[in-house]
Amino acid sequence: MIRNSASAMAEALAKKEITSVELTQLHLDRIDAVDSQVHAFLHVDREGALSQAAAVDAKRAAGEKLGPLAGVPLALKDVMTQKGIPTTAGSKILEGWRPPYDSTVVSNLKANGIVILGKTNMDEFAMGSSTENSAYGTTHNPWDLDRIPGGSGGGSAASLAAFEAPLAIGTDTGGSIRQPAAVTGTVGVKPTYGGVSRYGLIAFSSSLDQAGPCARTVLDAALLHEAIAGYDKKDSTSINAPVPAVVAAAKKLDVKGLKIGVVKELSGDGYQAGVRSRFDEALQELVAAGAEIVEVSCPNFEYALAAYYLIAPSEASSNLARFDSMRYGIRVGDDGNAGAEEVMKITREVGFGKEVKRRIILGTYALSSGYYDAYYGSAQKVRTLIVQDFAKAFAQADVLVSPTCPTTAFKIGEKSDDPLAMYLNDIATIPVNMAGVGGMSLPVGLSPDDGLPVGFQIMSAAMKDDLMYQVGGTLEAALLSKWGAPILSQAPALATK
Ligand code: GLN
């Protein structure tokens, strides 16, 4: 049962072939069996999960109307507040903090009867691409435990690939849902900016942050998307418009007449040969399914990474000022004599990790008087050019595509001392965040170079999220009929367990 899709689990629950308590227990047992090796979870809420499950079972028994995923378990990225449950954002500075309120995403999950198993590991404050920046140890990729599961949401993606949870929540500021999905052979979606409320999401870069669904199939991601998306007056950037019909789109399994734009600048040099070849084969599947392939050029994407690493740290330097030892988390150096400023200084020195400090310093510098125009101001101009590139490209194609990342999962430790090499992972995912459009990654096979999963990225215009689900669902179905089994059934590290 735990290797099924969330939709299949939901069906079994609806038919009363299994109860939510049983299904939840199966996942808790799986976590007990494998998480010492994977380390996807920072906190497992056994009692809470079982009591949420029992409540859903009781409602079902009473004949109440339930959401389509009611009773299915989920893993929550530790950057999202859940009332009373430890929430650290992967940082030591928040150790022991239990939020007094639910994020809107969590309220929506609860309203849909989705059972929250626990909190997943991540790079500290979502800064990173490997989960190595977590203050609580690295998560391991279930395909090869010596490799990274991606980041920042490596814990969420690894929990899916290790069959510890069939659904997970991620957040994506520059690729943190899509890149972990790509390197773990799972599906991850960054919805249109403003599509999912950011209320209760611990902010990294507010103009880029977006929560979204992580799953093992496109339909499962769509079901979770509809459960969490929608207008929220508590988030001023939330879009007050109907949620795109992504579930219906994921079920269409038809791309006839759709134009798919291959972004020239996101698939050339710097991409591993094995990544390229699987990407090209996936394109052929879409052609066979009736889509038309066109090439589009987005010349300013070349500058997206540099601009992102000015805008995101600038916003982070401001957002992270709230961690001052007075209101949340740990306090260090308060001996009764030290002044507040001294205590803040010591706490931040001890509480933040190296990458977070690097970003705060970078952001503070980029925003400082005399440099503001040259750095932050220029980066914002580049952002406008990227928005214009997308607008032109979407005038020529219904969706845009590229490999999700330049390489498959790299070895733990391989890039941890080289920030620039780490940042380059995000070269294909960052433009999507800069423009606020939608992005999905789904697995398109194993690289012939190393046998590891390759991710295919589909981008859709703002509030046209349904189109990426339509194309993703069709591609997934075509590949499934070719492979005969879901990609995760081939994961060697899992087969032995
Ligand atoms: N890897 C990128 C970074 O380090 C993106 C992170 C994210 O999307 N949260 O900033």
C-alpha cells in the first residue's frame, strides 16, 4: 500500500478497504524502518497524526462529505508553521520553537482531512540546493544514500522517494521544490506566485517564496495543489481569482494542438549529456502525443542567477532581522548583565549557519547606501527583462520546457565548500521565480551516465498552472506505458529494503 499513489490510497480509503489510522500507522512504521538512513524528518508527530487520522475515520463512518485526499498522510517542510509542533526552518536559532498558530497551508490541509505526519529537513531558512545547510544534519537521497536529495526541500522529496509519505509540502524561492523533485525521481510544482498563501511560511525572500505540492505522480500533485491553493486575505500578495482547474487538466492526457517552447538558453552547454538525452526523448514523447515543438529564445535568462543572488539575499537580510533572540527560539549570552544588543549579537552568531550569514552579509551590502542602485537596483531591472522574455515566449508557446537541473544528484560534500558551484544548480529553475510564473518538475527517466533520475521542467504563464499539469500528465502517462512501472520502482537503495 505505501508504494501506491496518493490517489490510489484515497480510493482505498473511500472504499473502506483501509482506514486512515491503518494507513498512517503503515507510514509511521516505514519512517521507523528507514528514516535513520534517509533522515528526511526532523520531527515525527506520531500521536498527532494518528489522532487526525482517527478523526477522519470517524467522519467517514458518520457519512460526512470529505475532501478527495481525506485520510492520506503528508510530510510538511519545516519552514511552515503548524500550531504547537516544533518548527525550526532547519536553523539552530529556532530550536525548540513551537508556533502559536497554523499557516494557511496547514489550515487548508487540516480542512481537507490530510494527515500531517511530521516536519521535514531542509537547508537552513531554505537557502541551499542539497539540504547540507541544515543545522540538523544532511538528508540522504533514497536512490543512493551517498548523494544529496536536493534542496532546500530535500527532506520532503526524500520522504516521497523513500515511501515514508505519499504527499509532501515544499516551498520554492529559486527551485527548492523542483530541483529536489528532479534528483529524487518525484514530482514537484511551484504554483504561480500568489496562488498559494504565504501566511505562516517563514519568509526567506518574500517576492519569490511560494509553497507548493510534492508527490509521486502529476495527478497527486494536482489534488494537493487544489487542496492548498486559493485566495487568503492574510497574505497581501495572494491572488483573488479562482484556482486554475489543475486536477481536470492532469486527467486530460492530451496535448494535441499545444505548442511547447524549448528554451534555447536553458538546454545547451553545461547540461550533462545524460540529462540532455532524456530531455530530448521526453520531447519526442510529446511530439508523438500530438504537441508541436518550437524553439524560443529568452536572452536575459543568462542574468537571472546573478540577479537572484542579489534580490533573494537582500530580502533575506531584512526578513531574518526578526530573529533577534527576543521573540523566537534560542537566546544565548543573556547573563543578566549583557545588554539586549549584545545578546542579539551572540545569539545570531551562534544561531545562524555559514550560508545564512553569507546571504545576510551579501544582502546587507547590496542594499547599502551608495551600492543600492548598482546592485539591488540593477538586479530589479534584470528581473523586469526576464518578465518580458517570458511574455514574449508565452506569446509563441503554451508552455515552456527545459531540463530542471544541469546534473543528476551529486555526492554529499561535493559542492559544500563551493557556493558558486552550488548556486549553479538553480540556473534553470530561478527564472520562473523571478517572473512569478508556474513551474513543474517530473521524472523522465534515468541518466545513462549514472543511472540517476532526470527531471523535466514545464513552465506555464501566471495563473495558467493547468497547462503545465496537462502537459505533465500526458508526458507521465506516455512514459509510464513505455516503462511499464513508475520510475521509483527502479530505485536500487530502496529495492533492498
Ligand atoms: N537553491 C536556491 C537558494 O539557495 C533556492 C532555494 C529555494 O528555492 N528556497 O537560494
